[in-house]
Amino acid sequence: MKHARISLLSILLLDPAAILNAAVLDAARDIGLVVGNQSGQFCLSIANANLKPGQGVILVWLPIAEEKQVPELRSATVQKALMNPCDLINSIPGDVAYIVDGGELETSKVYIAIVEKSANSRITHGRGEVKVESLGDVTFRSCSSMEGLHFTAWSGGGRNEKKIWHRYFYLGYDVEPTCKDPSFKD
């Protein structure tokens, strides 16, 4: 399998103080994408219509397979909901758009966003993966296709691994495909 794979634990090793508060993560609702525009604003596209200003989100950036860059873990805060999609091309039915305060994010990167919960669940470290209470191990992966990027989240591990979220992001230009695994298709 040629795709970038990282668990939240690997990211947390870069910032061991980071904690993901997740009572119950509803992957279809609580995982989305954050992308910057040319004016420096960062927009979250997610199926969750209940986010309020001040709500925290954890951002994960993954290098595409075969790149020698280090993954990043960041945080952002929802500023306001938007009436229209962030990006008409990459918007999917059910998406809600929010402006987020991204601090020092890079507009050239696409970030996976995970909604923070207020309960006391924590990420625990172990064997290169991350355990989120009430969910199990969660691993994030990315790869490129001919003109875009695929992002996925997986729960469990080994033979019990199950894809819980998938999102395609169209780039609008040709890139070298790295997706070899058929599980990146919906």
C-alpha cells in the first residue's frame, strides 16, 4: 500500500501535551476538511451543522505518500458559520461551511479537522496508534489520485480495521498518483 499513514499518536509524539477530547466521535459528522484561500482565511467544510463560535477543532496535516515531510497536529477555533460553501467544487451535499481561526496554518495545505468534544475522553499512547475512548484506535491516511487527494480515517487495527470516513479533495491540476489501495474508493 502506497499512501501516507499516520496515527494521532505519531502526531502527538511531536506535541505530547496535546489531548483529543472525544466522548463519541461521529465520523460522518465530526470529521471534515480545512483549507485556506488566497486571502488567508481558513474554511472548514463538515457535515456538522451544530458548531458554535469558540468551538475547538483539532487539525491533522499528512504529507502525501513518498514525501519526506513531517505530519502536523494543530488546533483551530470556529469563528462563524457561512451561508455558502467554502469551495463549490469540493463541497458535498450536507456540508456546512465555517470560518476558523487557523493561526499559523499554511494555505497550501489541506487539513483534516476533528471536532473536539467536551467530555473527558483522552488519547492514550501505545504501539504507534491512538486510542480514543468510546471509539477505539483511529488512524488517518492520505494519498493522491490523478487530480486530487483522498483522506480517510480508520478505526480498529489489523484485520479488524474499518474505514469510518473518506473525503476526496479535487486539486484542479495533475499530480502523481500514489493511491494503490482500492479501499480509498467509496
